[in-house]
Amino acid sequence: MAAPLLKTPETLHRVRFQECDMLGHLNNARYLDYFLNAREEHALQHYALNLGALAQEARATWVITKHQLAYLRPANHGEQVRIRTQIIHFDNSNLVVEMLMLSEDGLRLKAVLWSEMAFVKVPGGTRTEHSDALMDLLEQLDVEEIDYDPDGFDERVKRLRKELKRERQEQD
């Protein structure tokens, strides 16, 4: 029996000077780049899912239909940030990926992103359904412990902050 897939992969990334504003904080627009690049890398490394190849082979791909992003703490020049990504909801033609940016030690939340995506035909851009193989993969990767509510983003951010605060207090 194959080992279960890692549902919540993470990577470290150093904040570079050219990606920062005049205060030395990561530019707001760059957060999306960090998150989406990390998710693409996680899909390739942990699930052997090359999104470009998938688009060519399946003649379909995911397109982002909505972002919800909370900036909580600045990511500073030279700092290493930890980025975690996970699927928190999916159905026949949609998925929602939650992405967290944390301090290097994983104990301070810097930003939270929910990206809602639709699976669409290439070319044409009309919605289509996931194949059976993709549905099987999404089923394995879905983090069921997170009770997804499309209107629950702010509540999720509050819960995450409380969980990390409790973890920090337990370490002290």
C-alpha cells in the first residue's frame, strides 16, 4: 500500500530586497506570487502534478475565480517565511486552496489566502468537470478537518491566530 500523500506541504522562502516596499516589507502584490509559486512547487514535488502538462494533456486547467487575502504581519526583507498550502474544499469542477505565510518557526501568522478556482477547458475557458483520476487525487488531498464555509474566511483567520498563540504559549 502506498504511503498517504502529504496534505499540507510547506516550503521556506527568503524575502528579497527587490520584492519589498520602501519600509522593507514584502510588497502586497508579491504575496500572491509567493503563495501561487509555492502551491505550484508543492503540486509538482509532492503529487507529481505539473500544471502546464495537465493543461496540455487534459485540455483543461484551473483558473482563479476569487481570492480572499488577509495581511496580518509584515514579511520583512531578508526574513525566511514558511508557506503552507492545502486544499480545503473541492467538488466536480471547483476547488479552494488555503495558503498560509508564517514566520520561519511556523508560530506567527503573517498572511492567509483562500484561492477559489474553477476547472475550465483549454482553449475556450468554459467550466468542465474534473476527471475521475483528478477527483481521486483531490479526495486524498482534501483537509476535511477544516470546515469550509465560503463566507467563513474571517472566522478561519481568527481560529488560526488563536491556535498559533496557544502553540507559542505551550512552547514558553
